[in-house]
Amino acid sequence: KVRVSIPPFARFFGGVDPGWRDSFAYVLAACWTDDGRTRIHITGEVKRTKLGMAQQARAVLDLEKSIRGHKIAVNRFSDTQAWDTKQTPDGMSFTTASTWAQNGMTVQKTFSKDRVAGWKLVREMFMDGRLTIDPVLCPQLIIELEDAVFQDYGEDMEGNGEDHLQDSLRYLCVSVMNMYHPSALTEVRQSRAERVRQLQSQGKGKQVIVRTTPVGVRPVHL
């Protein structure tokens, strides 16, 4: 959890997890390169239930307009389900992405929905300081992350609470890192495969998990 000064040359990106009954979630990030390292600082969030798609777009645009001192143009990355075709009661076809666009919020498909590699990338970025979160502006994201457990051997994050903002964060991170470092996700997959082989050789299997929070990482042996 870090308060940082966003440089004037930072670019802004967003991550979106569609939802209605389940929460609609959005995270806004400032991104820049510092000494050759890509920094991602989460500087805003939206998490609401039972918002219509036009209202969702408005909530996101209002958040983006609230960033003072920066004229921002935002590239937003969403779960691919936003492009699933739906129908109105009178038989008209539409997608969530097209409805958002009609209300001023354009989105692109996330670079990857690979949850395993995506969460490993997010965890590594937390650990080495490339990924930070504003604790005042993003309280709900921090709550979700503090409840989450990264499985060093397993296939996903685990937690007892909601994960909509977490998913938005993952979509954003994998997409931004692919733009700045196209080999990032491939390298993560390779390092994870090696880690799994190490655990298997040690006979630890799925008993080793790692709890990941915005303030640090600690191993937990069950």
C-alpha cells in the first residue's frame, strides 16, 4: 500500500470485470517506465452491483475525470465475456462492450485470460515493487487482496471473499506488460513450470501456498 507521486508523463490504463448481480469492477492505473522498469500504480477503483451498462460507463468516466493534474486518455482492458452476444426482450442483439462504447467507454480484450500465469505475474510485480496500490483511493481492492491466497503449486488464487477487482487488476497487468514487455507472460509461464517441478521433486505438492497482499508476501505451509 503506497502513496506515490504520478509523473506527468505517465500513461493511464484500466481493467474491467463485467457484472450486474455480481459486482461490476474497474481499476484505474498510472503506468510509466522508471530506470528501465515498468511501474503500475493503481490509483482508483469502481465496484458496484446492479448498475446498468450505461451507469457502469458513467461511473468509470467520472472516476477518470477525477484524476487532477493529468489530461488522461485511458486504454481499458476487459474480460472477453464483454463481447458475448446477448438479446433484448424484443430480439435485438447487443454486447456489453458495444453498449459501453455507445456511452463513451471503449474497451479492448485483455491480452490473456490465463489465470495461472496472470496471477504469478501480479504476485511478482508486487514482490519487486513494480506494482503498487493507493490505500486511500482503493480500499475495496486491498480488502480483496488481503483475503486472497496465491497457490504456488495450484492453478489459481483462492479466497473466501469476492475477486472482481482482483480480476480487473489481472486483466490490466497482463495487458500492460504485454505492451511494454511482450515476453513477460512467456517468461512467467516458464519460471512457474520450473517451480512446479521443484515442488514435485521435494514431494510438497499442493501443501505449499503463498499469501499475497499489497504490503508483502509470506509463505504459509499447511
